[in-house]
Amino acid sequence: MTKRATLVVDLQNEYLQTGKLPLVGLEAALANAARVIAAARAKGELLIHVRHEGARPDAPVFTPGTAGVQIIPAVAAADGEPVIVKNYPNSFRGTQLKELLDAQGVKELVVIGAMSHMCIEATSRAAADFGYPVTVAHDACATMNLEFDGTAVPAAQVHAASMAALGFGYASVMSTDKLLA
């Protein structure tokens, strides 16, 4: 069996309703993420938690040293699970993630977290570019409403477009239920 790792990307307080970037559907995504995490732990699979921090100490969001950068307790790392701190949407950029995966002999990845249109896409695409087969549990991810050129784009459409793009050429995109079956 191929060695698999689960990347739990940016499920941080900044995305809660009390944070600076509240996401649509985050509670449901957290519940599914917790299920994916529990299943990976039960199988003894590697779990890697990724936490975003602004590159500057005065960053307007994900400000280092604030409560906003902390991982949400329901999906936080257990003792011994690595936490990678990143400054860019791509979890591989400027981090030791690739080296950690290689050192552990990981050959495939499951990706869950936030935001669908940013860090989930960037991380999944980079992983695929490195040759990892990637699975994204779409309902263990969340995003926000966006606007482009005067057009409001609801979070559900942002998420669907992101998952469609990933599924087209970068990842297998499936529900948590299907992943865990």
C-alpha cells in the first residue's frame, strides 16, 4: 500500500466568524475535516498541519503572534504531529514540507482545509507538480464570497469552480464519505 499523508491546511481562527476573514460553510468543513483527521490517526497515517502567518509582524491578517493564526482546536495537531508554518498560499513554498514528505516516504496526499480558491488550490497544484497523486475532500474545505469586476461570486460558486479546476487535471476530488469508505 502506498504511504499516504493528510495535509490539514490553514484551518485557523482567522476564518471563524470572529476572525478577520470569515468563511462560508466553515462549520460543516470543520466537522468533515475532523472526520478525515480521526480516520488518518486511526490508520496511523501521517498528518501534517499547515498554519499560515503573514510574512511581516504587522500583517493585516494572519498577524504573527495573534489568536487569528492559531489552529482551530477541533482540528489541531496532536502531540507529535508536525506543524508547518507558511507565508504563501502554496504550502510547499518556503517551507520544509517537501523534505518532510520525502523523509517519511510519502507517495500520495489528501488535502483538506481553507481557502478552497487559494491555499487548497495552490497546495494541491504544487503537490501534483511534484508528482504526488492528490485527493481533495471537497466538503472538508471552505471558502468565501468574492467579487470580480463588479460581479458578486457566492462562496458556493467559488468553491465549485475551484474543485472543478482541481478535478480537471490536478486531483481526485471527492466527498469525505467517499474518501473514508
